[in-house]
Amino acid sequence: MTQPSAHRDNAREDALTEAESTADGGSGRSSGRRRGDVAVPALGPVGMLRWAWTQLTSMRTALMLLLLLAVAAVPGSLFPQRVQGQAAVERWLDDHPTAGPILDSLQVFDVYSSFWFSAIYLLLFTSLVGCIIPRAKKHLEQMSSPPPRTPRRLERLPQHGAVELDDDGPAPEQAVRDAARVLKGRRYRVDVREASTDARGREVPASVGAEKGYLREIGNLLFHVSLVGVLICVAAGSMFSYYGQKIVTEDESFVNSLVSYDNFVPGTAFDESQMEPFSVTLDSFERIFDRENPSHYGQPLDFTADVTVRDEPGAEPEEHELKVNHPLTFGGARVFLVGNGYAPEVTVRDGAGDVAYSGPVVARAQDSVYTSTVVIKAPDARPEQLSFVGLLLPTAQEGDSGAAVSVDPALQNPQLQLNSYAGDLGLDSGEPQNVYVLDTEGLTELNSRTSESGGLSLDVGETAELPDGLGSISFDGVTNYIGIDIHYNPGKTGVLIFALAALAGLILSLFLRRRRAWVTATTNEAGRTLVTYGLLARGEDFRLREETIALRSRFEKQWPVRAPEQAHHETPTDEQDGPGRRGRGASGREK
């Protein structure tokens, strides 16, 4: 039996050798290429583009790009970002004179607008769109096409069974239609096939094909479409959003316009017409400190800003409370309470007795008892510009070293401790300066707490004269201020909606299973209707067995079914290959 096969193999090898010799010009020499080697044709430009597109739009590439995007976002949390604060970036650059310029050239301090982050972002967007469109088309085709044809031998499926109907049961055609109704009740999409004859002349019994679980793929598509939606909304938010900060003192108003901000960061496609024309006026501010618990005495418990707002110019004023984590909303803009402090009210007079500065000065709290740094600049003073730097002590008390310190955050004994300077402040040069910092280089020191002249110590209502008749400063009182952040991001609502949609799609794709079921009905040797069914899952489905049992239970309620014992006594013997044996065996297995 092996010899003919050997002869065929030898003949194949001889023919192949002869063909190779002929291809070599009949010389009989080897061409240097082993038998079975195939010459790979050159792709060409179009082929390379097609190959690159195929690689880019694969799901594996999309997952790799998604991971790469997460990794690319890490430097944004490790290094200060200009969008959050230019001052922090400048400090980092000053502290790292070697690495700073290199990282700045790589846009490490502008991660989310950098060329490399944008490239990954756009590639991920393109990859997801390229994945979704063909999959959606294919899924629509599957939903519009009928379930697959009925297998000839259902007993080969992972889950199968059969029920033999009683003498008064329906005919096979009616049993198939009844099974279709049962499957529809189980949320299957069904296709009833009448009895027919195949191309070989064999009889094909009446059957019904059914399939369900299309929501699984819809959930998968929904998840990926939602990811694209999140990317679009994040991009739109980055382009059209704006973010700003403002310090507002009591009885002062903030109007939402560019000139009113202390710090403003617009999006790449920001337009001033997007800004909601609202205004906020600080009427009063209340701090509540812990006065009952000795271990936490003086710690803040609550901050409340009473404000008057107008949604637009000319609108009726409305009174609101602004609290931490309870922002005010104006259209798409939100106003957050992010800080507070004290602002000493001072009056600075120059050497001629004219008022060079008058009003509140924002003091920046440095500790839990609101010891605050103060910088006062009076560029209009004559003959010399005047400036002051020092501390505001809300509750001043002499310390162990003899210097005054604050012992409580409440305003119980406010006091100003200042050093005074005279000289050119450099404001006329046009270069921007930090209002909270005084550069004393080039200034003449008039009073200092560390020199023999001594610093200025002022209680509320007191006035101190400066040396050489250069002027005076008066401490008129203390008012409150709040720090507010204004955020406008038109994409945040879309991000939330698409994120929830992505979660819903993920749940559908994880918990739903794609299943197929087939039911055939024939007449056995006893003249009774035999219903055979089989189920198949696409992928892992540990609940397919439960679905089989539930389907059989519905069949037994639908028709008068003969008991397995009766079928055992009336079915053919072991030597006969009748459908009754399959029904008995399957019934026993299902039981």
C-alpha cells in the first residue's frame, strides 16, 4: 500500500528537478535558489502606503498608541507646565541651567501642546477611525444577512439535544414554526427554512436558524466610537477653552473680560467673543476657625464669600454664596474659590505731601496663622520712588526673641512690620515685574529691621515718617480678599457623555455573548415528530449550558413531549442508526 505513494513522491521530485534544470537553461546547474523559495515582488509606493495604512488601522496598533499616549502624558505631571504657571517654569529653568534649555527645546514644559504629543494624539485618532469604519460595515452586513445555514449533524455542536413529541404533537413544519416563536421569545433573530432537497438529491428537513448577541459587537463599536468622541472633545476643549485667575478685594468687582484678569491662559483657537459677560462683586468674606478643639485650635473650618453677580450688563443683581468646591456657573464658565487672605489698606505720601499710593495691598499668607508677606510699590512718589516690603501680622505679639510674631489667624491685633526703600523701581522700562516681589538691588535702604535704623512697625491708624523727608506711610485698616479661578471648557460635557457611553459599550462587550442556535424537525420510524437542536457560541461562553437547559425547558412547555423512558423502549436497537437513539442519548445528557 505504501509503494504507489512512494512512486508518486519520486515522480513529483523528478518533475520538480527537471523543471528547475529547464529554468536554468538546461545546464543542469543549480540557480543558487533552494527549491520552494518564492520571489517576493516589490511593493512599490502604492503598496507601501496600503501596507502602512493596514498596520496603522489594526487594533493592536491602536492599543499601542493608547498606551504610548498615556506614557507621553507622564512628563506633564513630573515637570511644571506653562499652562499652569509660567513662574514655576522659570524657577525650574533657573535651578537647572544645563538641563532646562534642553528640556524646553523638547517642549517638556508644554507637554499637551507639544509636537510629539500631538503626533501621537492624531495617529491614535486616525487609527481608531480606521478600525471602526470597516468593522461597522462588516457588522451591518452581518446584521442584515440571515443566520448561517443549518448544520447537517447538530449532535456535533458543543451543546445539543433532542425531544420526541407525543402522538398528538405537531407535524415537523409546525414544530419548526413553534420553535421559531420560542427562539424569538429568547431574543434570537430567526430564519425559518422549509424542507427541501439539496444538490445531491438528499432531503433537507425543515429547520430554523437563530442568532443573538449582536449587541456585543455594537457595544464594542460603541466603546471605540466613544474613545474617538473623547479625543475630539478633549481636542475641542484644548482649542476653545480658557483659564484665568483674579484677586478680588471686598467691595471690588470682577468683570469677565481680558483686561480684568491677573493671569490668563487661552486655548489655541480662543476667541474673546466666547467669554460670558458676567460680573462678580465681593460683598464680604467670613472665615470660621476652630475654637473648641485644643489640638486643632485656630485651624480653618469654613470659608464663605458673599457675592453679588450679574449674568450680563444691565441684568438684575443676584446674591450668592461662593464656597470651596461649590463654584458659581455662568453659561459654560465656572468660578471657583481657591484662596483668601488679608489686604492691609495703606496710604503712601511722597516728599511733597502728595498721595503717591492709596488702597489695599494683597498680602500673601505664609503659614497657618496668616503671617503674610507685603510688597508696596509707589512709582508716582517724588522726588524718589518709594517701596516697602515686610509682614502683616493678624494678631501681633512679641515673641521670645523680642520680634513680633502672629499667634492667631484672626484679626485681633493687626500690625505691619516693614522695611522701606527709595530709588528707581524699574517700572518705566516696560519690562513686566512680579507685584509680589521687590528687587532691592539698586535701591537705597531707608528703614530695615536688621539695621540700626530699625524697621517700621505700624498698628491700625498709625503713620510713620520716612527719613530725609522722603514721605510717609499710614496703616489705615485691613480688608479681605479672595482668589478665584475661572474655567471655561466647552468639551468637558462631551467628555463626560462619551466616557459614560464608553463604559456602557465596555459592559455590553464584556457581559453579552454571541450565540447561534439551530432547530430541525423530522419524523422518526415511529411516526412521531423528533425535534433536534444545537447551540454554538462565538468565543468563550460559560453560560451556554444554561442557555441550552432554558431552551429545552421552553420546548417541553411548548409541546407534549414523551418521557425518556418511553422513548427508550420504542427506539431502534443499537445496531440501528435511527434518530431516536440520538434523541434518547441527548435527552439523557440534558437531564
